[in-house]
Amino acid sequence: MPAHPSVRSPARYYALKALYRIETRAAYADYVLQALRREAELSPRDQDLLTTLVDGVTIWRKTLDWVLTRYVRGGLERLDPWVRNALRMGLYQLMFLDRIPHWAAVHETVEVARAVAGEGAAALVNAVLRRISARLEQGRPVATFPPIEIDPVAHLAIRYSFPEWMVRRWITRYGMEGARELCRFHNTPRPLSLRVNRLRATREEILADLEARGLRARPGAYHPYIVQVEGGLDLAAWPAYQEGKVIAQDEAAALVPYLMDLRPGLRVLDLCAAPGGKTTAIAEGMGDRGIIVAADAHFGRLRRLREHALRMGFTIIRVIQADGQRPFLSEWADRILIDAPCLGTGVLARRSDARWHKQESDLINLTRIQRGLLEAAARMLRPGGRLVYSTCSLEPEENEEQIHAFLRDHPEFRFVSAQGKVPSPLVDAEGFYRVLPHIHHMDGAFGAILEKAGG
């Protein structure tokens, strides 16, 4: 593949390059995009198209492949990965990007296919995309999905491009319409969510700054220091970010520290701290007075936490590398947060490729790790202290079932309702903090408050 292509659409060229890497190297879309942005030197408009194409094709891959299989003799698997991804990229533009004329989508995609894979590939891509484009121009369906009344799981999985195991679980819990709305939410681009560092700025100040830059910004629905931003904000180059006035964090995640009943002077342990969104929120809640031990098993991720703490001016955060499943303190902490590793099925809208990296069988190892973290935390929490367990998962095994099992084995702990700690609509009938994306219109989250006897 040429390093400097002579194509009219460099955004499509680099998008195809990214999609090839994602498929053939099992690479994460975010990392591939970051690397290509540094390599490509694209205009802001092309940067936007590059991101749109890579994220869009990655999200909708199952649906795109379902359609393309009906137009490619012998199936997609026999094709070279360059050609397969060129077809996906072209079809995504035809089906989902109304702002791009069909003729342009076909022509530019064919040109890129020719540059990377030759005339034969270009001829195939041209024939398939023109045939599909003609049907769309005539208002005819390009493919039919499995009938919903016969196979509802396959229908939703293919119609909205999700693994069938996820859809099956969601239909069981939320019903057909709830599962459909959840799929739609996860396929809809999310605004940039920022938490204002209340020790350095006010939400009104940040809103005014963003609006002065011509960006659409609005307050969060539930959190008093959240700002939602639409449009292209270069976060790292923004003075307010450089001055530590904001950090990127979803509203649902930002509410978790409110469960901890924070005040100045506490000794707090954050067991899975990196990259630091919740750690810095805890420091805010303590007025930067007391001590926070921010632990994480992954040294590389801790570097980001240190950077955030320094940038935002927090002095009470002590960063250590440690396995949170092994106690390293003895009844020391007044508060412990376990923001546990999980399937992340509540935050799929934030990462285009996350749905394809998850397996239902991952629950076995994840629930074991979560229980290990709870057991270790139980030994590091002082009598009378409070433990908050949270995930960004929608799966019961990682949430309420994990807490019920822990409480059965630990009579020295009692469950405390989240009522009064977070807004009432986000507290379920059992007293758990629970955010459902298709109902509350933000990333999914779960939180439980546990209090240790004595003290």
C-alpha cells in the first residue's frame, strides 16, 4: 500500500487503512485512529470524515456484512481484507451518510480501492456499490432482515449490528422494545461530556467559554457540574482543559462518588483508579483535604491518572501500582471505591469496537475478579467505614447478584440505599444506583453502598 496515495479523498484512504488494521490485527479503533491522525496531517473536515467512517463501519459491521453478502458471489470471506473493507466503507456511506451524494460515495471509494488493491478490486467494488446505489435511488430495499416474529434476536442483532448474545440478554430483561431502544442508544453518537473541577471553575464559566467558541453546550441532566458539548472541541488544546478546569467524564460515572458520603479529612482508597475520572472527583468532594490512595494494577494507565491530578491541581492523591485483589493495607480506609472491571455493556456508545471485543464467557473471569476486589476491600476498610462498588455494566451477574452474594458471606456488612445520595430517578426499587441508557439517556452505570459494622 503506498505511503502517500494520489487519491482525491485522503480521509477515505486513511479510513480504509484503519479498518484494515482493526480487522487484521484485532486492533482497537481508538488507538488506530490516534496513530493515523498523527500520520495523516488531514484538514479538520477530513479528520471528521475519517472518524465518522471508521467508527460508523466498525459499529455497523454486522449489518453491512449482512447486506453485502447478498451482492458478492461466494461471500465476503473469500475477499482480500482491503476489498472487504472498501465495500463496507462504501456501503456505510450509501446507507447512513445522507450528506454524501451516492455518486461521490461510490466514485471516491472505488478510487481508493484501486489505489490499494488494483484494477480488479476496483471493478468489483464499483459493480457491487453501483448495484446497491441503484436500488436505493429507486427506493427499493437493499436486503431484508430476519422476521422479528420468527427470530427476534437475529432481527435486532442484524438490524442494529450487535452480537446475538447481548441482544438475547437485553430482550430477556427489558423486553423487545426496551432492547431495541438500548441498541438505538448505543448506535447514536454521544456528545462530549465534561466534569467541571469545582475547585477551579464554575459550570456557568465553562458554558460561557464554550458558547463563545461557537460550540453548542448545555448542562447535564442530573449532575451539578457536568457540561455536554456538541461539535468538534480539541480538548487538549483548550485553555480551560490545560488549566485543569475540566476533565472528560460521563455524567453517570461522575455521580458515583456521591455515593461515598465524602468530606474533608477522610482516608480514601480507590482500588481501580486509572485513568482517574472518579479519583479526581473524590478529591473535589474532599476539598483536596485528606488522603487518597489511588491504586491500579496497570502501570501505564496510572501515568494518565498522575497527569490529570497534576493538571487539575490535586495534592492529596497518592498513586501506587497494586493488585486490588490482594490486601495491602489493614483496616485503614474510611472509604473505598471499587470501580470494577466489567463487560462495559452500559458504555458501548463511547467505543465503536467494544461490542465486538466482548464475549458472554468473559463474565466467568470478570465476576471472579470483582469478588476478589470485594474480599480485599472488606479487609482494608475500617469498622464503620463505607465501601462503594460500581460498574459500567448492565449485566446482573456483575451488579446486584455480586452484591447479594457478598452480603450473604459477610454479615458484618450492611447495604445502604442510594436514596438521597443521587437523584431519585437513578435509584431502583432495591436502593441501588442504576442508570439504564435507554431510559435515562446517558451511559449505563451501577452502584452499591456497603457499610462495615463497628467504628
